[in-house]
Amino acid sequence: MKIPKRLIDLLDQNKVRYEVLQHPEAVTAQRIAQVDKRLAEQNYIVFEAGTHSDAIKMNYSDYEEIVQPRVADLAVKIQPMKGA
């Protein structure tokens, strides 16, 4: 499967620095409307590039500028039980 031309064009038009990664288990995070606040604190994001084997890695700030996701406290960190 090929990476959608529309996605590459959008990244290029916005002068986003990115790299296409090839990985058999690429993380699925297609145009997210919501992002967990912990992800928003990271330097970069990796998401599926329209295939199940290619991913795009880009600066989170560039991603945020293009997608403008709603940042919320979505994930729950479960602490291990003492003595477990």
C-alpha cells in the first residue's frame, strides 16, 4: 500500500519535517481529534501513514498546528499493587 499523496502534499505544503518509517506494527493514530495531555507533552508523534506497515514521525508541535486536536486527560495510569 502506498502513502496517500494528499497526506504527503499537506505535510510538504506546511513545510513539516517528517520521515517515513517502515514498521510492521505501525501505531494507528490517524488524524486524531483528541490527544491525551501526556502525548501533547512529547517532542514527536508517530502515526500510521495510510498503510499498516508505514508510519510518519514528526514534531508534535507541527502535528498540533496542522490538526489542532483537543487536548484532554484521556489516559489512566494504573499503579501496580504493592507486593504484586
